[in-house]
Amino acid sequence: MGTKIGQKLFWAVGAVVTLVAFNNCGEGFIMSSVSGGSAYFSTASGETCEEAIVKVYANTFHPFLAQTCSGCHITDGPGLGVFGSQDVKTSYVAFAAVGAAKISSQAVNASHKPPYTGPANQARITEINTYWSAAQEKYAECLVETGVTAPSSAVKSASVTVPANLATTTAFQTMTFDLAAATPSTPLTATIEIRRAVVGGVTQGYEFRNPSLRLKNTSSGSYQVQMITIHANDVLASEVTTYQNVNAVISTTAATNLSAGTANALLVMTPNTTDKIALEFATLRSTSATNPTPTPTATATASPTASPTNVTFSQLVASGGVFTNSCVSCHAPGKASGGLDLTNYAAARLAAANIKSRMNNANNPMPTSGILAEAQRNIVNSWVDNGAPQ
């Protein structure tokens, strides 16, 4: 999604976009059957709540987004978020990070990307949301009934006043946010770089880059972070969508850049020395089990590395994850992957048992360069043994 400055819409530099035509003509939503699913939430025998809601998504939002947004919101496309992907799982992960409300709003926004967005989509979006809202209620009930804990609520930092020298320098300044003081308290420190955005010699607002997170201490375990939004003077900057696809695991006291190499985020407003900025993280939750401090052994004999719990596919493909570090250099689109794309959840889940077998086979390992350390293999083993959760 682009960022407005005045009346202009700026897109990624150098991107050549071919928009896919579609014809909805205001027709009502028509349910179809995808993998046995429907627009109504229900769980089949042995099916998880997450699998059931993805089936509903496959018959509600996904057909619309794959048709309407596939010109921009796809891998390597100029739009933020790949919810326009033809692959249901890939689309759903991106959709969940952005949210139905934001996507619905942009779909009917005449100024977002006409003629593909605008009031002509209103009837269809309204009908889709009727099904989706009902399904979300059933999904929440399913999580309670099965004892699954839903993702934690968003963590929003306290507001911090912009650096005093922004008006006198063009250099980026670093703002720091102590998330231990947030509600709920989280043992991390966040930073983001800020400066005044000047376009054509005129100050238009603020420019941000390089959001980062780090653990406050080495005993904090690890945390998954998804989607960052910016608040200015306690108001959500809804047009700043640059960091909506952040998805990483923080496991070190060294700062992790959550959006390295992406375009800077622009917030259009009239700057003031008293402006306050806050960061909000849609998901910021612990991914490490609470273990008692181990008792020192009397001998130097090494004990087997314990298997981690609650490992997800998102962690494996996040920055620093096992798949990202050791697998996707080959197992990714356009690589010599033997047909297996480990950046795609559906493909990885289908091959989970074989992945575990090969990664633990010292005579014929994956990666072929040599069997991975036990700690890394245990992470993948845990993911497979727990049903390969997304």
C-alpha cells in the first residue's frame, strides 16, 4: 500500500506494475467449496481451530483478494503484504497480519488504487464480512473449548517526545522505547530512527526507518513480534503501513533490525517540538517455555539438548530461524529445491515427516553440507512432533 504525501501517492522506485483486471460489477458473494470448507466455521474430526478458520478464509476473503489485489500484493510486488497470492496459506498469513478491517477499508477506498478499489466493492465486502465476523466468533469459541491460548493482545509502548534537534538537522535520530514499562510489560527495548520528511524543500511530516528490538537481558527467553504500527500524539497513523509485515523472533540482547532494506515510512503531519511518538506491536509474545534453573552436575558429561516447545512455522522462517539460516538458500522459489519450497507453509507441512527424517540422518543429511547441531534439529523435531503448527 502506498503512502500519501499531499495529493501524491508514492510507490516503490523502479517497480513496473501490471494490474490484473477483474469484473465484480457489484455482484453478491458466492460461496464455493475449497478443501471441504464453506463460509461457515466448523471443525472436522481431528481438525484444529486454525485449520477451520483458514477454510472459511478460502471461501470468503481469499477469492476476492486473489482476484482484486494480485497485481500488487504478491511476492516481489509493489504492495505491502502478499494477501493477493493465489496460495491460500500464504495469503492468509499476510491477511492475518494486516487484519480484515484494514483490508476491507482499503478495498472500498476510491483513492487507494482505482479502478480496482472503490465503492463498487462495497456490496461484496459487506457480504464477505458478514460471514467472516460470524466465523471469527466461532473461532474464538473453538480456541476456548480446545484450551488453545489466542495470541496475546497488542503491546503499545509509552509515548516518547521527538528528539529536540529534529528541526535543525537532516540526520536521522534514534528514539528508544522501554517495553518493560508497557502494558502488558515485556522485557524488550525497541528503537526506531526518525527525522523530518522534506519533499521539494517543504517539511511534510516525519520519516522513519530501521525499527529494532532487543532483549533487555539474557534470561528473557525469546519473543515473537508481528506487525508494527506508529502512533503520533496518541493517534494511530493508519496510513503508515510499511512495517505491517514484520514477523521475527527476538532471542538476543543485540538489536535485531525488523525491517532492514525496506523503504522508509512516511507520516504526513505538521511537525511540532512537543510531538510524541509510540510504537505498537500487534503480536509480542514469549515463545520460550519457562524452565527452572538447572542444577549443576558433578561431572563434565554433556546432557542431551532439551527439545523446545511451541515451535511454529513462523519462527522457523523468521530472521534467525532454522529454515531461514540452513534451508531456504536452496528450498525457496527459483532455487535448486527439488520442488520443495520451505518458505511456503502448506508445502513444508506436507513434507514435515520427511524434513525431520533427512535432518536427523547423518548418512544422508539435509542440508547436504552436514548434519545440523542437535539444538537446531530439536527445534525442527518439536515443530514436526507437535503437528507442524503455523
